[in-house]
Amino acid sequence: MALPSRILRPFHLPSHLRTIPTCARLYHSYDHPPAPPYAPAEQAILSAAITHIPEHGFTQTSLSRGAQDAGYLPVSTNLFPSGVFDLVLFYLVQRRLGLGDAIATEGLDRVWEERKVGVGGRVRGLVLDRLRMNARFGVVGRWQEALAIMAQPSYIPASTTELWRLSDEIWFLAGDTSVDTSWYTKRASLSAIYAAAEVFQTQDSSAEFRDTERFLDERLGDLRKVGGTVGAVGEWVGYTASSAVNVLRSKGVRI
């Protein structure tokens, strides 16, 4: 599992060092103007490659088949110098942006207002929606592959930046308007919660991932208990992050 725009190859930098795409929304946390989208060929290949992840995983095979499906030669995957990491990052960005799209198309803001759902309840709902996307797109069984790719030293900065952006997106969409120091602790804590829940989900065999939902509620409950102080939240974030890494290592992921 990431601070506040969509440029693929500025100054010929390696793809994992490029600015990570975002969308043109007036977020209080984003001060940057919107950047251009993925180039059409890159967008088409990566979008098609996602459909092959359930069968072939986050692999070069998925990228090659995506290129063929989009009408390009397999060699077109050379557009992605970071290889499968570009596919992982594209998937993460698309799912993050999908949260805002869902609110707009399904009118969730109105539903939340009618049901008087507070910010905390909205955050919980958005985290669950994001986790369910992994099931909907069939990547849960392949997600440990993605985690192993993201854990490679050269990809860690871009991966953690995207995790932070997901946390920021969720708090913003939930209606959080804080501008004090809690802005940072909320995002750090939610990043740790989401990362831990996503790791847990890869091992969850319960119906409709009910155990993952319970795990999430427990972690959110733990966070409410440590409550106010920055020091307590910082210690809790460190503990949660370490726990997630230990789970991955127990499964053979090299971190």
C-alpha cells in the first residue's frame, strides 16, 4: 500500500519516479493544477491488461495480452520501462479515482445526508468500497504478487505516495475539513489501517470477506481508543505497519 496529477514520461524519468496521476478536483489538500492524462496507447494497454490479472497476475503476460487486446503489438509494452510496476500503479490509481466517480454517479452524498452518516461512518464505507473493488476486479488472489512488486526498494516511494493519496482521497470524500495537525495523523493512521486490511483480505476465505470487514472495524475501534494524542497515534501506526509487514513475510513475500 500513498502527497498530492497525470504525467507519464516527463524528462524521460523512469516510470516509477513520475508524478502519479490524480484527477481535476478542487481538493483542499491538492494545490497543483490538473496534469495531462495517460497517453491514449498507454491508457488502452493498461486498461486491457487489468482484465488479464485474475488469470495471469501482475505479470508481463498480462501486459502483453493487454497490448494485443488494445490492437498493439506485444512489443508496445516497452512503453512501460518499469514493467509490471506500471500495471500495479495504474490499477491503484484507477481504483482510487473510482471512489469519487462512485459518489458522483450513485449520489452517495445525498444518501449520507439523509441517513445522517458522520465522517467516521463515511470513511469506513469508503474503505470497504475500495477493498471490495479488489474482489470485483478479481485481484485478491493476486494481490500478494502486487505487494511483493511494490516492496522492491526502487518502487517503495511511489507505492507509499499512492497509499497516502488514497487515504487523503477517502478523508476528503468523507467530508473531512480539518486543517490542523490532525490532518496528517488522520491520513497516516488511515494509511496504516488500509494497508493492514488489504493484507488481511488476501488470506480471507470468509463469505463476502466478512472477516476482513470485522478486522477493519477492530482496527478503526483501536484507533478511536488511542484517540487524541499525536504520540499515541504515531506509536499505533508504527505497530500496525509492522504487523502488516510480518504477515507478508510469513507468507513468503520478500520484504
